[in-house]
Amino acid sequence: MPQTELRLMCRNRFAAICSKISLTVAIVFGVAALLTVALPVLSAFALALEVLFKALTVVATLGLIFLFYPEFMNSIGEKDIIDTQVIMEFLRKSAPYVLAVLGVLAILSIVLFACDKRQRHGGRLACNIISLALGVIIGVICFVRIGG
Amino acid sequence: MNKIGLKIAANSFLKCPYVTADSQPVKLRRNGQWYEGEVSSDAETVFVSVQKHYELESKLWFLIGIGYFFISLFGLFDCRWGGKFRCLNFTVQIKPIQDTHLEIKFLNFVQNGRAAQIVGNCAIDEISNVYYCNKLLRRRRRILALVETLIWFALIAAVVCLVLHRFGII
């Protein structure tokens, strides 16, 4: 078996593995980071629905509720569906390392795929660029939400 | 010096063919669905060969396989090896003229079936033209799969032992 061919195949396989890892990490961290942004919005929306349904269904007995529980309206705003502090803490601790590894892997696989002139790796290159972009978005979210 | 223009239409199985002319690799560039290359030769007859290679053909196949298993985080992010290891044996002998053009179209894979159709403006003598499944590579892949499974069992056992030890059970 020709050594050049073997080297090319090994390089392509390594690039594909790097690409898969970077994309998976980007998706997992992207979802985690976006949750920290989206959850307060979702919880506010759920709160609005909750209030709406309560207003519709409970309006008839609201007087009774206020009779027994006068602080009911004040307690609605205090509720939080999911504690985003846990996710934020996780991101704060691991984000710098994970983002660094993600960036290195994505750039490495982009370079390796781009160097291969014999085959076209358009799809994989696009996926890597997306994962890199996702990494940048996660970085911005972490910087804005958590403070670096 | 005679110039031989090669035009190869690869199919889904043979995405990146390895082509040699008189045992020298031919540089191919992709042009749409075609791979194109050019060979210059003074010889009266030229042997053109197309091959499909796999990493497991190497002498260091076991190290390569296990290395990729660890690099890809215990095979979680590894690429598929292609279970059937389809190969081809395609060699033709041609007698080139001043401006030779060869067009090789690869057919769909059929075990022990014809691999390609060749059209050209010179005398072409087919030496071999057949698809086959490489049983040696399949056996090597099975050995690798077995070793990988054993590593996974060892890993799971180690994790279970660690957890049990942490909770003071063992």
C-alpha cells in the first residue's frame, strides 16, 4: 500500500474525528448557553399563560381566594420554573477550556479538509464553520450573561 | 513523448480512486463528476491501474485502528470503516498514440462483477477488471471490533468499581 495514500487517508480520518467532536461540543454548549438566555423568556411566557388561565378560570372564585390568601398575586412573580444558576455555574467553570478546545479542533479540521485536493469536503467544511460560529456565539453569550 | 489524458467517472463507492500509470501515481483533479489527470510516457505500452485502499491494509493496521479508537473518545466520534471492504482489481494495458484519451466509467458494485467500462482512442487490453470483497480486511475489522468491545467492558467495570468504592461498598 502506498505510504502517501495511507497518510492522506489517516489525515482525512483524523480531520473527520476532530470535526465531529467540535460540532458535538458546540451543539451541547450552544444549547446550554442558549438555555440561560431563553429560560427567563420562557418562564416569563409561562407565567403570562399561567396568569391568563388563572384569570379565566379563577375569576369566579377570585374573591374567595383573596379572602383566604391575600398575598396570592405577589407570589406569582417569585416563581422560577428552572434554576438557570446551575447551568450558568457550569458554563462559567468550563466555558474557557471547552471554547479553546472547540476552536482548535474546528480550525484544525477546516485546515486539514481544505488541504485535501483530491476530495471535496464541502459539507464537512460547512459544518465546521457552523461549529466555529456557534463557539463564537457561546463565547458572546457567556461574556454577556456570566461576565467572561 | 505521448500524452495520455485520463478521465474517470467515479461512483458513490469509488469516491477517491488511486490511479497509477506504470506504477507511478497519477495526480487527479476533480471536475464535476469526473476526475481528470494526465500522464506523459515514452513507453510503447503503459499499464493503467485503479485501486481502492483502506487504512487496514497497512502493516500497522492494529495500531492505526486502536489509535483512532482512543482519539475518537472510545469510538464515539469515529468514522465508519465500511463493513464490506469493497475493493477492485482494475488494470489495463494500453498502447498510447500522440494524443491518447481514456475514459473510465465505474459501474455499481457487484461481487465478482465487472468493475468499469473503458473507452479510448488507442489499443486497450484489459488485464483485470473485477470487483471483490476483501476478506482479510473484514477479518481485521472483526478483531478490532472485538478488542474495542473488550476495552468498553473494561472501562465500564472500572467506572462501576470506582463508584462502588466511592460509596464505600467495596
